[in-house]
Amino acid sequence: MTMAPPAPRENRHFPRPPGRRLRPVTGMNMEKERKTLDERDQMSELERIRHSCAHVMATAIARLWPDAQFAYGPPVENGFYYDVELEHRITPDDFARIEAEMKKEIKANHRFERIVVTRDQALEDARKGRLGAVCERPDRPSKFKLDLLEDIPPDEPITYFQNGDFIDLCAGPHVMRTGNLKAFRLTSVASAYYKGDENNPQLQRIYGTAFKNKTQLEEYFKMLEEAKRRDHRKIGAEMGLYTLDAEYTGPGMPLWLPKGTAIIEELEKLAKETEFAAGYVRVRTPHLAKEKMYLTSGHLPYYKDSMFPPMEVREDEEEKNATREGAGAPPERYYLKAMNCPHHHRIFAAEPRSYRDLPLRLAEYGTCYRYEQSGELFGLMRVRSLNMNDAHIYCTEDQFAEEFNAVNEMYLKYFKIFGIEKYVMRFSTHSPEGLGKKYVNEPGLWKKTEDMVRQVLINSKINYVEVPNEAAFYGPKIDVQVWSVIGREFTLATNQVDFAVPAQFGLQYKDRDNTMKTPLCIHRAPLGTHERFIGFLIEHYAGNFPLWLAPEQVRVLTIGEDEALIAYAKDLVAELRRHQVRAEADLSHDPIKAKVAAAEKARVHTMLAVGPRDLAAGKVSVRLHGKGHQGAKPKDEAIADILTAIRERRG
Ligand SMILES: [Zn+2]
Ligand SMILES: [Zn+2]
């Protein structure tokens, strides 16, 4: 089996699946999906298992439907797939049958035999339909394999891997024997074009997953179940956090409801406090800009497909007439901003800068708009309007290491606040072969910045992996991946070092020696976007937000209808609200049991029940969501506890 194109040759054994658009521009690839760390850690073993499992699946399918024509079958995030052309439409109803056939092949414990052949031999076998098949099929040449053979460079050996009677064109590697596959499951079927090109035949893509053992396989599906229970779309709707109004607002543009907005404001408060203490200054920029802005930044034309189409604007009639020559001057084009960087660059350029002004750290919770394909929109995870925890740090080369380190420290601080225990920074570097093509042609700067980043990562003992040849066009980047408490991975943010765009904008500062120099720029967004981060937090907390983040922090519940008691409850709420606590009262006639149930259902963090005895003693009965009754406390003590927990942002 040959694996997916169009990866570079050195990656041909484990390429990423084709299909996703390349996003070469700074600040844009905030939400790229990628392989998990676990997979990379265990690449040799787990990917080998999954890849081998794809062979076994193909073996089973070839036995059940001998006309099957196989194309690609790479390991992917969380599993594997194999693309097949087949008259029969495979549905999940077929999975049990295919799996049963796979088990037979595993039980037979065939060796994965590597066979080196000449190109002529391979072409002959493919013409006879013998590749990706269990027998010769003279009337059915292995057409995709024939095509794939052409992709193998002349100096590379051509190899088959054979298990039992199934022979496939493949570079490997595999496990030793089919019997080494201990735990697998077919998961879904989709359609895909051969080589991801819609001019090619449409194939059926059969997905499966495999693990080292049954326990891990079961844990994985248990995690998926739990993730379903914690689905941010479901919990978001239950809690009334946001709504998507495709009919009026447009798809992928969340309307944040009051309770979701409460969370947003807490996150912004955290970011503002943290950034202020770290020496950032805040700026605000419009949601659109002239075409010139994005031509200069390079987002146009490369990123055009991911931006909303331009608005054409003519200034008022008089000016239009004054500048008119014949049929009139072309209208000005404005674009909705897809990233904040260019605006910040213009703020840098707005005043003369000297080395004394650096580092300059411009921060903004900026709203961006990206034209994601409608089929890719997904709840809060993939949207068209997004609020980014953005900042750009302009600094000298000498300041870079310290600034970059401070950004990392900020991440660690946030991880602690949110109880994120597992994370990794994926440090993507360039490849010398890509210079001038995939990467800006500045070999010296690449080396220098990559060395600096690597040194900071090593010195700070931060958990990172280095991934060659995946940098952004303008500099090395770091994708920050975190795991929710149930073990699901999210890419939250991308940091980039940018040594090219500031020059494109002509950004300069006067150095100590009176020469003009171009600053480096660090793009960073530790809290990602509100959309994705809150989506993550909903799953992470299962909607049970800690007190400081809870949309409704406190609900006062009355036990009884006595006037003095009602007044006591109202005073309590008023006092909490004076302290900026999001407190409400339930003064209804419902029995206390029903009130507690309603508050629990609404995921109110803290319930303060007050009855006649509490009133008499100046006390409240404290109850915490999901944790039950905590005992009675003097009113002032309860309020002080609440304020402290909020101030300290306790988890
Ligand atoms: Zn940026
Ligand atoms: Zn293989």
C-alpha cells in the first residue's frame, strides 16, 4: 500500500492526510488540526499497528468484494483509513462482517513479508490486478497502484508487503505479523476524491482505529462517550451560553447570550490583568481595512479564499466626481479583518520608535472574520467570527529570548489557573530545502531565531517537541496543545516568531547607534479565541465552571415566605452584587428541594439557603453545585469566602 500524497518524499511513510489548505501566513493558522502527541510519541509502534491494521482491513475487503480497487491507506489522528473504489456501498452495517474477516486474518498470524521488486515487475503485477488484491484480476488492473507507481522516484526501491495472499504496494513499516494486532475497530465511512482532487474518482474512505491492547481501545471509546456527554454544543445550549442564528446572523457567527458573555468578560479580565502586569499596553482597532493593508501583509492574495469577499466603497458623491476620469475611478476595496497583526503593525508605524520604546507589547481582544467552508463549521470550534486573545510584541534581537520566555511563563500560569495538567508545545522549524519556496529566503534569520526559541524552551524546561519542516512562511512557530481533563486534545493557540512581515510594513526603530532597524515580532494568543477556548472549557469542566467563571455564581434560596426573610435574602443578593458577584435570588413559593434541584440543574456554583433560623442567627446554609450541603455559616463569613475564592480564581 502506498500512502497519501502530496507529502514531501522524506515524509512518505507517515504523511499527513491530504486535503487541508496550506496556510502560509502569520497569525492565520490558529486552528489547524494535527496529529496528537501520543501518536508522535508512539509513532513507530502505534502508527505501525494502525498502518498494519489498514492492510488487514484491505485484505478482508478484498476477500469480501474482489472487485475492490485500493488507493491510499495512511495512519491518521486516532486511527487509520483506506480509500477504496467499490461498486458496493459500504455502510456501518457491513462493519461486523469486515471485522469478522479481519479477525480471521489476524488469527492466521501471517507474516508481513517485504518483497523488493523491479519497476517492470510491479507494473506487470499492477496490470494483472494483483496489487491491493488477494489474487490476480486480469480484467481489473490495479489502476490506482499503477498511478502510484509513477510517483515513486526512479532511485527508490519498489517494495510489496504481503500478508497471506494479500499483496500491496507499500513502503512500510509494519508490525511483524497480523497476529500482533490485538485491538481494533472500524469506526466510520466517508467519501473522498483520489488524491484529494475533485477531478479524480470518488472513493469510499473506511476509517478504523487500533490500539496496542483492548484496555486502551476501550479507554479511547469511553473517552469519546464522555466527550459526547460533555459536548460543548449540548451543554452550551442547556446553560444558555450562546446561540447560532444561521438565518439572521449567518452560519458560524455565535451570538453570545448573557451567561456566555459573563464567561467572556471573566476571561478578558484575566487576560487584561495578566497582560497589564506583564507590561502590555492595550489598543483597539476597526473590524475592517483597505485592501492595501492585506496586500502588504501578504494575506492577499494567498489567504483570499479564507476571507470574506471585499466591500466596494466610493467616498461621497463630490469627491467621486472630483477624482472621476471618464467612467470614474475604481471603488476602494475594504476587507473584514481575518487577523489583527496588520492593524497592530500600523499602530507601531504610527509614531517614530526608538530602542527605548522596545519591547512594545500591543494587546487587544480582537474580533476577526474568516470565511470557513460551511461544511467545516462546528459549534464554537470552527466559526466565522472569532474573538482573539491577541498581542504582538515588537522587540530587538537582544530582547527576544526574555520576551519569548515571558510568553511561555504566561501560558504556564494560565494552565495552572484552568487545571490543565497535560500540554505540549510543538515547535515547528523550517527545512533548508524549502527556503525561497515554502519559507522566506533568510537562512541566517531562520537559524538565529530557531536557535533562540529552542534555547528558551530548553532553559525553561517546558514540555515541547520539535517538528521539522512545519514552520510558518515567516518564521518558526509553536502550536500549543492541551488536553482536557478527560484526555481529549485541543490545539488552543499558535505563537509565531515573525522576522519578515515587520519589514514588509517598513517598521523601524532608531537603535542606540542611530541606525534604523527592523524589530522582530512575536505573535501570541495564549487563550486562543473565546470561541475555541470556551468550547474547550465547557468540555473540561463539563459545564461545572469554577466559582470565578460560573455564569451564575450564587443563588440565594429562601425557605419560607416570611417578609423579613425575603428582605434578608434580597439584602444578601444586593450585597453580593455590590461586590460584583453574579448573584440571583429564588424567592418563589416552591419547596426548598425544588429550588435546590433547579439551581443544580442550572449549574449555579454556590447556593445560599436561608430559613427563619438562619435569619435569626444572621447565618446562611451553604451548598455547592455537585458537592451538596457544606453547613451553616455567619453571613459575612460566607460572603468573604465567596469573594476570596473569586479573587484567587480557585479551580
Ligand atoms: Zn498576529
Ligand atoms: Zn503498508
